[in-house]
Amino acid sequence: MVSLLCRVRMLKLAGGLLLAGLLALIFGRYSTAGRRAQLHRRRLENDRDSVVPGSEPDNIFWAVQVTDIHVSKFLDPTRIKELESFCTESLPAISPSLVLVTGDLTDAKTKDKLGSDQFEEEWKTYQSVLKKSRILERTKWIDIRGNHDSFNIPDLKSIKNFYRKYSAWQKEGSFHYIHQTSFGNYSFICLDATLNPGPKRPYNFFGVIDKNQMHSLSLLAMETFHSNHTVWFGHYPTSVIVSPSPGVQSVMSSAVAYLCGHLHTLGGLAPVLHSQHQQGTLELELGDWMSNRRFRIFAFDHDLFSFVDLVYNDWPVILITNPKPALYTNPAQEPTSRILRSTHVRILAFSTRPITSVKVSIDNVDLGNAIQSSGPLYTLKWNPQNYKTGLHVISVQVEDAEKRQIRSHLFSLEEDISLEFNLFASLILLTDHYVLAQVLFVFIVLSQIVLLLIFRLKRKPILKGQPGFFALTSFSMHVLCKTNMFFFSVLVLTIYTAVGPWFIGEIVDGHIGACFTFGIIIKGSFLRGSLTYFVGITQMIFFNIPMTAYLVWSLLLRCKGHGFCSHLHYIRKSVCVPVYILVILLMAWQVYSCIFLMMTYGTLAAFLSPMKLWLLVATIVLGRKVWWFSSPELRAYITELKNCQSS
């Protein structure tokens, strides 16, 4: 007894140490505290300040980002109407130098929301908005592809690739665009990680960059050497891009920011998804236009990068460019010393109505009314020496003819101020989810196989006295693993989940392919696995393992002398009812998976699906077999358990 207690304590201690180590790893990996000071020291070596922010309307330009528009022929026509209004009313009021539309221009989903296809009508609608609003005459409009824009496209030359015909940019692949100004050049590098060929949903949720594309991106990054600043933009966050070592975050390390979309605020769970790479690059995911009507204004003011995320038609709009927020400072790339030497607070204020006042306060002390310098730029003289230490709050109140808005942020003129991004946002944006899913899937599969082999090879212990829960569970696992029919069924299922094709069908219309855990084979191309590992994990956790547990439970009841009918009558309802509710839910989930497979990849895929339809049939057969089979070994187990319980 003492030995058992010691073992339990040792297990608790080991578990506590493991948890502490895991938490330390997480906070060490995702904490941004202290990073600002390290980055600043890197910048000091190259900082060549020649101009400082003052009252003149010089050394500044601004741009707009919109993402995940999802023009649909079936859903929410207001998103199209409001997009047109955004182009005809909002953008003229902002007058950006360029507009970045970072993917998912169209929805490309069928009316039932299960299937996916490219609908030319959606693309024509998108193009008509651009033409009617004449926005292409007012600004540079760069629209790139997202995963929805590449659904069900066999190759880029296909007639179904409507992006080439109806978008404004019309060029696939990564590229380098240079925005030229009188005060220098600013590089914008597009990161195109969309799949080619483009499978139907859902297996292009992750982007993929191969070695050739990584080399091309490295060359594009080298082209930006003489630019004032570099901004990367793409559809996918870096955390859902599968790429070879050293990864896309390393390639874009010289950028001040990476602008992306795709995650749609995680259904409202994360309305703000911002973080910072180890090298200092800001990763700024923008909420979608589709449901949330989000857009972003970002600016370079004397090479200081600032931005604000906004909701459509919420005026007036305020962007404080000097002093910029301390949290979003990237001293590795920005001349942050210019803030300390600046002479004026600088604010961009936009509205569709005349602006009547712009009031500035710092730490709740009014500094006065900012004066319009030119266009949307307002300035107010200040003395930054008064704020050399600590954190300070700047607030700007802008009032137009109809409404008043206030925007505030923290700023600091110190080098070593420690501020943290939201941990959840950093987990979402900085985790390599492909690697994490791959490791978890392999761990789950190997754990199941090792467990089965241990109970198969280990001699079954002799039951003594009244066995408890763990002893009975161990006994039943021995029964399962030493009964060939059940052992090999579960073992083959586990191995097949890892290595066998899950289904064979039209991954792209007119092209048969096969889906494995580790990737998809289609048209002679291999698309590396990504979301497939997450699907594999759910398959193991929500079907394979629970059904194995059901077999173990059923075999234990068989060894107690029960049949199917008798166990329904004699086993406590508090146990039996939840078990069968769970079984029914699991089977319903598997049936839904078959239907979803048929709706997304066609009838052929549903019938040629060993991991869905075939597994459903095999599970029903095996579930029946466990209650009706009989063998000398089973009779021996029944006798052993009966003798143990009667002793």
C-alpha cells in the first residue's frame, strides 16, 4: 500500500514538472515581453535619421486593406451593395495610395454550403463593383487569390480560373510591387500560398509553399534592400502555411509587417489577431468583410508604420501616426528615435462629412486642438521630452458634422518597455499548426498501436479477490487483444488510418485523386497533408478510440455472462444509457461524414471511402459480432471472472 502511494506521488510530481515545463515553453515561445529592447539594439546600428515628424504634410502616405469579401450568388446580397458603397463613398473619403485585397474575393460555395465550385456569376458581380465604382481610376487596386478563389481549379490555365479574367490584378503567384514616392520606395511583396491544383473544400484550408517558391520568395526579399520599408501581404496567416525550413516567417524577417486574412476572427472568438515574429515582423490578421465588414487603414509617416482596424461606415476614422503605439513598434526596421525628436503629434482623420474639431490629450491632460495641415493630416505641437520615461496614453477626439469618435493607445519613448500581445492571438498566429497536428496525430496513432501490442504480448494477470475498475478494464483489454478477430480489426484500422487512402474520388471535377493523412494525390501532383492531420486526429479521438472502448466494455459484459439483451436489462441505466447515447452520436457523426464526403467530392468518393462508408459498415458488423460470437477462449474468460467474483 505504501509502495502504491509512493508511485502515485511520483506520478503527480512528474506530471507537475511536465506541466510546468510545458507552460514555460509556451510562455517562452509566445511571449513578446522584452523583444522590443532587443530589436531596438539591432536598429541602432543602421539608423540614419535625417527628418523628423513635424507640421508639414511630407513623408507620409496611407493605404487600405480589405480581405475575405466572399461575393456570393446565394448568400447575403448586402455584402455586395455595401462593398460598392465602400468603393464609391468610403474610399474616396480616405483617398488611399493603394488598396490591398488579400484573398477570397468570391465565396465559391454551393447553395447548401457543403460543396464548392467556381461560379462565373460571382466573379462578374465582383468585377461589376469595380467598374461601377470606377475605383480602379482613383487608386491602385491589388487583389490576390485566397483559398476560396482556387476551389475546384485543375490548373491555373483552366477556363474555371476566373481570377485571370475578372480580377483587377489578374496575375497568380507571388510578386513584388514597388510604391514610389518622392521620399523613397516602399516594397509590397505578395505571398501566394494557394494550392495548384486547387482541390474542393475543405482540403485547401492550409496554404503550401514548396522549395522552388521559397527560393523565389527569397529573391523577392533581396530586391527590397534599397526600399525604405517592406510590407508582405497574403491570404493565409503564416501559422497555416506549410513550408520547408526555415519557414516563411524567416524569409519575411526584413519586413515591418505581414498583412493577411483568412481566419474570419475565428467566428468572433478572436476579434483582434495581432502578434509579432521573433525577428520583429508584425503579423496582422484582419477580420473579414463577409460578415464583419472590417477594413484596415495603414500608413507610413516618416517611415513609422501605424494602422487601425475599422468597421465599415463608422465615421469619423482616426489614425494616430505620431507617436505610434508602443505595442506595435518594430525597432528592427523603424527609426523609432524620430518620435523622440519629433515636434508635432500627427493624426490622420477621415470622414464623409466635414470634420469640425480634433482634440488631443496625453495622460488625461488636454494639449489642445490639432490644426489641419493638409487633407486628412492634423498636427499639434508637443514636447516629447515630457514623456521620455514610462508608458503614456494619448487620446484623440475627432468630431464631424454628425458624430464624435475617440481613439487612444499606449506609447513609450523608452527602449526597454515590456508589452505583451494577447497570448491567445500569439498561439493562433505563431504556432506552426501543421507540425503540431502532425506530431499529435503520430503520437495518438503510435500510442494506440503500442497499447494494443503491450496487451497482446503481455501475459494476462490472474484476477484475485474482488477486482476494481482498473483491474477489470485491464482484464477486458487482455480479452480484446488476445482475441484475434478484435485485435487485428482494431490494429488494422489504426494503421490504415495513418497510411491508407481515406477515399478516392473527384478531388477536382473531372480528375480522380486519393486522399491520405499525409497528403492528396491528384493529376500527378502531391499536395502535402495539412488539414488532413486534423481530420485524422478527430477520426481517432471521436470514432476509432471510442469504438475501441465500446468493444472493451462489451467484452467485459460478455465475460460477466451477459448477452446483448440481458445487459440492457441488468446493467444500471445510469451507465448503459450514456454509453449508447455516445455510440449513437458517434455513428451519426460517421454517417454525416459520409454524406459530407458525397456532397463535397461526389458519389464515387462516398462509395470508395474505406475510412467513412466502409468503416461504418465494418463497425456495425463488429458491434454485432462482439455480442454474438463464442469461442473456447471466451468461455474460459467467463469462467475465470465468475470464479474470481464468487471467491
